[in-house]
Amino acid sequence: MNRVFSAVAKKLIFALVVLAIAVFAAAPGIEAALQGLCTYYNNAQHSQIVGQRGVDCCGNPVNWGATSSYYECHQEYCVWCPPPES
């Protein structure tokens, strides 16, 4: 009986892993959102923001202003993302 249960459990775990991979592959915004957002500043004291590059928390691209050697990158987190526009 344990061998049958073990075989069923292995198949169930395999199916769940395949399903999880399919869900993440079908959601293009997930991978982009994990890349984060970088904010660029005019000096080491971060006195003024001069640009941003990356993606926001919903996976939308952010690309404005200038880049510099003074920057911080972090993950953006959302409570809710609006549905994509048709």
C-alpha cells in the first residue's frame, strides 16, 4: 500500500510543479516585476532624482530621465494592479 501511495504522491507533486511553471510562464509581468526599479540621483547624497529604469510593481516598464553612477535599486510592491487595457 505504501508503494502505491508513494507513486501517487510523486505524480501529484510532479503535476503541481508543472502547473506552477505553466502559471509563471503564462504571466509575463511576473518575471519583469522581479527585476525591480532603479532610481538615479545627481550626486552621492541623492539630492535630486534624475531618472528611473526598470519595472514598477505591476510589471510595467519605467524608463525616463538620465542614468548616473549614483543609484539605488529595489523591488516595488503593489497591493493591487489594474487589469491590462484592451
